[in-house]
Amino acid sequence: MKIHHYTSIESLALILKNKTIRLNRLDRVDDMEEASLVSSGIKLSQYTFVSCWTYNEKESIPLWKMYAGKEMHGVRISMEKDMFKKVRVFSGNYKGVNILAHEDGGLTILPIEKALTKEYIIIPFCENENHFFRKVVYINNIDDYVKNSVKRIPLSDGTSEIEIKLLDVGTYKHKRWEFQEECRFVLNIFPNTIGSLDYGMVSNNVMNNIVQNIAPKINFYDLEIGQEMLSNICITLSPTCTVSEKIIVESLVHEFAPNAIIQSSDFEGKIINK
């Protein structure tokens, strides 16, 4: 399944050079309802990182105008949904975390040393289809779905622990955005503020940080693309692409992805950007 992402030529250059896709914090996106999602006093959007795409194969003038750089002079990239580099992980124990994999090793989107660090913990580090990749569901009121995403469970010692439905955040948008026909990649990243890699200690620390609304120190996370997937990228030039912009894109492809396909927009010569 191919999905599509409208972006600037500058961002295309970084994607091709670094061979990564950037996931941005949900509290910094253009949808203010998503950016301010709160449940039980906890701002869940600050722990949710997304890369937004569309599954609509047809080009969209609104998406060109909203996301393809200044005055619509950007590109649309098309890639297979299964674009990210896979890492083989074997069963064992890592810093107190028991890893269970198939006998010949399991494939993950992140090695555990990148998912569990002294700065943060990332969920999921394995490629859980329902968690990592989602189609956005469009509804009339996001708060109705998210307000109970955090449940506080009282404990006998007077304290409480929390239970979070991570799938509730990053899945729903108001129906006014339905034209985007959006799908997205989602990671949850929680701050580790004790500088330890002991999973038991980190888990408790993460829960305390969530209760105190402590945000991660990072605003984005770059996830590595598989080289074979990058080779199959298709780049659609904007409807108002200039000769110089086409030369820049061709130069980038020649340098970093020589097998990529460059094509003109279906709207070329049919619209005037105002």
C-alpha cells in the first residue's frame, strides 16, 4: 500500500540525505484540538509523536496548499507503508527487560537500546500494526473519546497509579479535517529523568513524570527508512513547480536516491497559485 506526504523541497532534501522520516509532537501540529488533548488533567498530546500522510492516491489541492512549502512550491512523496528500516532482535534480557522473539529473531522498528535510553522511553519499539500505523477516524467531538483515556486507580497506601489508553490519542480528529483522508505513524515517547536504564526504575519514573505533566525534552523523533524503500520513492512536483525547483529535486535524487521516480503533477498547467 502506497501512502503520500506533501512537504517542502527543503524537507525532501533532509529526508533523502538523512534517510529518515520525522515524527513531530502532537501538541505542535496545526490542529489545535489535537494539540491540546487532556484527560484527567494530563496533557497526552505532548507524549504522542506523529508523521502524517494520506492514503488518497489522487492529488489534493488543499493538501498542496497547506503542506507543500511556501506558495505551494513543494513536492508530494509516495512510499510504501512498510517504509521503515527493520532490526532483528533476539530473545534475552536487556537492563531488566525480558525480550521475547521468534527462535530466529523478531523484526522491530527500533533496537531496544534506542527505545530505552537515559533520556526517554519509546513505545512501541516493535512494529505493532494497530499502534504504530493508523488511519485517522473522523468524529464530531474528540473530547468524548479522549476524556477517559487516563484512569487513576487509587492504591491502599493513599497514592494512585494511572492507566492510559494510548490508542485514543493520535487516532481521532474532528470531521472538519475529513478531506485529508489521513493515515499516520505514531510513537509515544515518555521522559526518563533519572538517568538510569533499569527498566523497573524507569517505569516508575515515567509514571511519575506523566502524573506531573513533565514533557519530553525533544520535539521530534527521526525514524530511519529502509534503503530499499527509499529507492522506490516517487516524487511528484508541485503544480506550480519552476524550472529551478525541478533542477533542485533532480539533483537531490541523483545524489541520494538515483532510482527514485520524479513526475509532474496532474494539476500542472491547470491552476494558478494565488
